[in-house]
Amino acid sequence: MSLVVVGSVAYDGVETPHGRVDRMLGGAATYISLAASYFTKTRLVAIVGDDFADEDTEFIARRGIDLEGLERVPGKTFFWAGKYSEDMNDRDTLTTELNVFADFDPKIPESYRGEKYLLLGNIQPALQRSVLAQMKKPRLAGGDTMNYWINDFREELLATIRQWDFLLINDSEARLLAGETNLRRAASKILGMGPHTLVIKRGEYGAMLFRNNSYFVVPGYLLEDVFDPTGAGDCFAGGFIGYLAEQGFDLEAGHIGRGDLSRAVIYGSVMGSFCCEKFGVERFRTLTRAEIDARFNEFRAFTSF
Amino acid sequence: MSLVVVGSVAYDGVETPHGRVDRMLGGAATYISLAASYFTKTRLVAIVGDDFADEDTEFIARRGIDLEGLERVPGKTFFWAGKYSEDMNDRDTLTTELNVFADFDPKIPESYRGEKYLLLGNIQPALQRSVLAQMKKPRLAGGDTMNYWINDFREELLATIRQWDFLLINDSEARLLAGETNLRRAASKILGMGPHTLVIKRGEYGAMLFRNNSYFVVPGYLLEDVFDPTGAGDCFAGGFIGYLAEQGFDLEAGHIGRGDLSRAVIYGSVMGSFCCEKFGVERFRTLTRAEIDARFNEFRAFTSF
């Protein structure tokens, strides 16, 4: 079962206590697609400029990711630069140059429209809505958003997520969206906004999944070295939806159990943890499915009692 | 199997976003003993002044806690007051009046000395050492400490914990003790300091247990209302050691498996979560073992996959 991923493909500059890279492949849709590609056929929709390097295109293509939806236009690719704090729980944005991404108007290739799984990376809510409208009848559609849209485009965002099966956000975004500090209450409120499944990412502290009558919580994987957390949340999303697509689950039809969703959260956590082990997307140059499954089993070992 | 608990019995003044109580029963040894009393016979060693109310003595005694080691001297009982931040993850100490606690020199009653389980609450490391020296041959001994002793009494503290089976501290204390930000590395360093078992408490994010070749991590229980987190870490300690004492486990002899310790961490988490549901020790006026075991099962339900 194939997955359509829509979002940003970018170049990033990142500084962490472990080092600095001035320019490397990044972007939410890049991370989501790379992570999902270990589980399912993935089809990317994004926009890049004419500075986008052939070697980066080839790297993505080597993971079997369909690039028919990767639009190339004159101009520069989206560039973001940030610097992490000593404990890497905070980061300052140093530069945001939208470049060609400023005019991104996602056009879903005809060959993608019948796919059953859709992951909408963090872009303007109206664009997310237009993507869903272009799809025929996905079984499972959802995505991410961020503080900026929650604060300044609230009504548009609410109209967008009302149509989603699942919403994947971090804890501070969940609190902001719900206007409620307590996460359990915040989750109840958000489940009233449309999505029947809510995943809240908590960075190093793990993740939580809420549905109307159940919830699941997993702690974060304890890495000895976090080199670069950039993209970890997107890799979580890619692992989560990638696993569900691999299994062919159909939430609307109720063909999915709590255990299935819980395992998807674990695969998301696994992919997020691998992402942090090297700068940028480097870890995905060597990562294998066997390593992923081994870490899944490690999660079971350190959480079961 | 009985447990000896040594530490502070106090009066607390607490202000949280949910309300304020000017004076109520508190103290680490009080919370530890109350939590442990649901699992095993518990024998308290502490000091109070002549202002200590009969109703508080009776409340503790009604939980079956042995008060032979509760010394009463002329003067006022230890008083602490604090105010919690809006999200309750931080608190400011408003008042610390040591009063009779300043001269606490724990004398273990003869009838306690042969007990097999010892939990040393957060007191001066030299006093913790003198308590252990008074015990005949405990199977399992350990305790808590805090930033102040780690910073200003480091050598004394290291000499003390070298004799312990287990150390129970929070994440910031673990980082400070090890001089290492990464918790997995910090745990390895601390396991080289003596204790074969390290429990790191993470507040709302749960707890971790480390031994030389294994670790276990559990997320925190998601309460809808946290009324007052005071004592939650001590209740965790009481549930942890209480469960091990109830089972009669003997770590030295290797009669304990990873599963046993993991379940002790869950019972610790359960007791910490109940503690937060009301102000001070109030929850323990009505809490039953059946409620405790039901929440233990709830932990299994929301963490297993």
C-alpha cells in the first residue's frame, strides 16, 4: 500500500554541541519519506529550486521514493538554519529563507491520487486541505502542524483537521491547540475537533497516542549520544504512518486495533531515535530494516514488566 | 518482611494552582512510610517536637506503622513551606525551619535492628551511614539524597552510597552526581559508585531503573488533575521498596530478576501518582490496596504493545 507525503524539501544549516553543518539536505517531507520508505512505497510531493543537487535527488530515489511529485522551478530551495541549546531540548532559528517554497501549491500527480495513505507535513492549512481534496479516497489521512498556524490561522486549521483521521503534534502544540495545560484533558478536547486518533510527541520523553476510549504511552529511547535532533519528529511521523500503510490498516472501517496503533507509535519512536544518531539525514544512508526491527524489540525489552 | 524508614516527619505549607494549605502533615519519612505501609510492615525512625498533633500520630499509627522509633523532644517540629509554578514542574521554597530536626541523630530501636529492608530518606549522609551501621544485616538498603549533599558534602555522600544496594534520585540529581548530562551515561557512572541498582525519577515523565546490564523505563501516569506533587517522589520510594519487601526479595543473593524490579518501579509510580491527587497525605486516608492494584494493571494496559 503506497503512501503520499506532502511537505517541505529543504537545505538546513544546523549547529549542535557535537558540531556544525552549514548546508545539508533537510525538510519535513524529506525526513518523513525517508523514514516511511523502510515500510512502504512512498510518493513525495514537494518543491525545490534549480540549486537542488543531483546527489540529493539520487539519494532520495535510491530509497525507492517516487519523485514524480517533486516539482523543480527556477530559484533557490527553502533554507533553514538553527542552533541547539547545550541539552538540545531547545533551538533558536537563525535563518528562514522560504525561497521557492513561498509559492508552493501542491499538485498531486494523477498517478498518486488513488493511494490510500496520506501524510501532510507542516504547511499552510489551506494547502493541506487542497491536497486532501485532490486525493480520491484515502483510507487514512492526517498530518502535522505548528504553533504559527495554531495561533494565526486557527479557523483555517480547525476546518482542515476536521477532515483528518489523525493529528500528529508535539506536547506544546497540543496544549496551545486545546488551550489546556493538562495533556489528558487537552487530548480529549482535540479528539472533539475531528481526528479520531491523536499522537502527541514529547521529544526525549517519548510519545502518547489517544483515541476516544484508550491511550498508549511510550517513553523515549535512551540514546548515549544525540548528535542532531533535527527531523526526529518527522521521522516519527514517517515510521508511524509507514508501518500502518505496510500493514494495510483501515482506521475508518475499524480494521485497526489498539495494539496495531501502539506498534505504529513504537516504529515512529524507533525512526525518531535513529534520526538523532547522526547529523541531518546521514543515518539513513546506512540504516537497515533489520536494525529497525532490532530496536523495536529493544523497546519491548525495556518497557515490559 | 519489615521495612525500616528513616527521615523527616514535618509540617508543610503548600500553595499550588489548586489551592493552599498553611500547615499539614508532611516530611519524606511520612510519605515513604505511608506508601510502603500498603505492602509491608513499616517501622519509622524520625524526630518531632512537642507541637506534633495526636491526630497526626494516630493517622500514621492507623496505617499499621510502628512508631517506637519516633522520637518526641521539646521544641517545634520541622516546618517547610513552598509554592508551585503554574505547570507544577517547579517550586520555590518559601520557608525552611529545621527546628528539632536540626539535632536529629537517628537511634534505631533494638527491635528494628534485625529488619531486612532499609530506606534512608534524604538526610545528612553521615547520619544515613550511622543508621546503616546500627542495622544488623539488612538484605536490601538504600535511599535518597539531594542537590545540597551532592554539591557540598560530596565525599561524605560518596562514602555513604558506596555501601548501598540502591540509590533513588531524580534526573537533575543524577546529572549533578555524575557530572554528565546524558542520563544513560550518567547512570553508568553512578553504578560505578557502589549501588548495583539505580532508580531515576523524572516527575511527570515517569522513572527509569538501571542495573549493570539492563534498564527499564516507564512513562508517568497521566493524571487529569495534579493537586499537589509534594511527597510524590517519596511515595514512589515507599512503593518501590515496599513491594520488594513484601515479596521478600534479596538482591545481594541474586534472588531478584529484572521483572521483579520493574514491577517495583511500577508500584512506585502508582504510589507517586495517587499522592498527587489530593493535598499532602490526604489521599492516604481513603486509598485501598485494591485501588493500587487496579492502577498497576492500568499501567500495564497503557504501556504494553
